[in-house]
Amino acid sequence: MAQRWIPSVILGDIPTVSCKIIDMKNRRKSKNCIFPVLLCAFFLSLLPRQAFAVSQWEIDEVKRKRDLVAEQRNAQQQIVDNLTGEQNSVIDEKLALEQSVSLTREQIDLNNQEIALYDGLIQEKIAEVEAAKALEDEQLERYRVRVRAMEENGVPSLLVMLSESDSLRDLLTALDDVGAIMESDRALEDQYIAARKAHEKKQAEYEEVRVELLAHKSVLEEERKQLELQIDTAQEKIEELQQQITENEALVAEIEARWQELDQRVGELQAQYEKERAPGNISGDGFIWPCSANIITSLAGTRTHPVTGQERYHSGVDIGCPAGDPVWAAASGTVSSAGWNGNYGNCVMISHDNGYTTVYGHLDSIAVSSGQSVSAGTTVGYCGSTGLATGPHLHFEIRSGGDFLDPLDFFSGGSFVYMLDA
Ligand SMILES: [Zn+2]
């Protein structure tokens, strides 16, 4: 028979090495081992009555860590969201600035067109002023020639006019003609001067407008420059925020990976937890273990009864299952009895096709009825302490004909924890 091993994780540092290994061959005649077993049971009774590889506490602990990591991730994500929000508003500001600069450029273009228009007008006026000056100069020259001629031939000329005039009337007429010619010349000159001055005035007006347009152009150019500077600043801010967003997103991803790891661990632990507590978690020779607990609190065989104090034969094993835990049919068969059964309390018996009968005692409640067919793993009732019992446990028997067999003999490959009642 294989030696049964009590995991050292359960024993911890308890100095009871002698009872770490219980030789099953000698377990019924273990008087020389009774003291270490009692000591062992005493220390074990101080430990939580939990004998699974995965406990709910462990799952809760990993969940707690996972949830803390989730909080960190959410806080980090909030930072990313805030930065993104800030960046979006800077992007909006930049778009508005770009629209303004676009409008300013259009205004500058219009302004340039106006300046070009006025440049044309001014050029026209310059040409007109020059033309007027030329006419003026010509006329002035003509007038000068005439005056010079008159000066050179002044008196003789008058004498000629006198001699050549037939009458005073003719002379006066001649003199009037000279005067009229002079007046006409002067009038023409005045007219030319006036035209030139009008052109010059217009040119000056145009130039004044052009100066105003140039001044406006400078203002617009300054505006454009300022807007472009603001756009550059906004762009820098967007890039700076992007860098921060990228860095913080990397942190979020890192934390998320950690969260995924923990979440996966929770899933694995839960799956293991459920597997350990599912029917068939411990399989034996033709039977499955009848409950999720693997703590043996009393062996089959002769023992001192904890309540009566009498030495008597114990017809099965007691399994330390928590009250309310499901109790499963150890194999398929038919329920031969289900109900109150004296010291057994609420008790279920199942007849199996292979000739064995299994018995489940001290049930808190019964979930099957007599005559019912069950499969291995069908819940037949719930762990309790009805009948003659000091606390919640399952009394489990395997019978063959009229004989009581040791159920543990059918589960030689099972891993059990022995927390034997004194
Ligand atoms: Zn019992």
C-alpha cells in the first residue's frame, strides 16, 4: 500500500516530522504512533480546515491586486484622456488661427491688387503731368519767341506798323491784334498750367491713397506674422502633448498587460478552484470521491468514539466537509434508501451495479429519493451534522455484501489531509 503524504505546506514548521508520513499498513495498529498523531492533530486543528491547492482567499487576493491594477490603469487612462482633450482644444485653436491667417492673406492679396491699381493710376497721372508740362513748355517757348521778337523789333516794329497802316484805325487794329495774340498766348499757357496742376493734384491724391494702402499692408503683414507665430506655438504644443500622450499610453499598455496577466491568473485559479471542488476531483478505483473536501477526520476501523468514549469499530471514513457543501454519488446506481437513519442522521444509500453499496451519513438535507437512478457525481444531499455527530462532516461507507470496506483502499492515488479527531 502506498504511503500517504500530508503536504508540508499544511504542516508548516510544526515539529512533528514523525507524523508527516503515515504508513497505511500500520494505521490500524498504530499505538506506538498515537502520541505524534495526537500532537499532529492538535497542531492541524489550529490551521484552517482548507485542504485545496487553491483557496477562495487566494483568488480574492489576486482579484484584489488585479482591481488595484485596474484602478492604476484607469487613473493613467484618465491622464491620457485629459492630455488628449487638451491637445484637441489646441488643435481647434490652431485651426481657427489658420483660418484667420488665410483671411489675412486674402486681405493682403486684395491690398496688393489695390496698390497695383493705384500704381497704374499714378503712372497714368505722371504721363499726363509730363504731357501737360510739354504743352506748357511749348507754349512758353512760343510766347518767349514772340515777346523776344517784339522786344527786338519793338519801336521799329511800331513804326513799321504806323507806316504800313493806312489809317489810325488800321494801326490801332494792328496793335489790338498784337495784344490779342499776346492775350491768347497767355490764356493758353494758363490753361496748360491749370491742366498740369490738376493732374499733379490727382497724382498726389493717388499717392496718398497708395501710402495708406502700403501702411495697411504693413499692418496686415504684421498680423499675418503674429498669427503664423501663434500657429507655430500651437503646433509645438500639439507635438509636446503628443509626446506626453504617447508616453502615457505606453504606461497604460504596460499596466493593461499586468492587468491581463492578473485577470488570466484569476481565471486559472477559479478554474482550478472549481475543478478541485467538482465531482471526480479525486477519482478512485470504480468510485469518485463523494465531496470536494479531502480532509479525513476519522479513519475506518476500531477507534474511540468522540461522543460516547467507547471503543468501537468505525464503519467508514469521516470527511471534514463544510456544512452545506454538496455530497455526490460515488458511482452510478439506484438509491436504495433516503431518509432518517438513526445515528446516521439524514442518510442516503446507493446500490451500485458492481454489487457495492455506498452510504452517505449526517447529511444536512437529502436531494434524492429512494428508487431514483443516479450517475456518478449526482448531488444526493448536503454536508451536515445530523444524527450522532460532533460537527459537520460526511460519514462515507463502501459496503460489499455485509462487509464494511475501507473507502480509502479505493482511493490509493488520492491526496488527502489527515486532521484526525482525538
Ligand atoms: Zn463516521
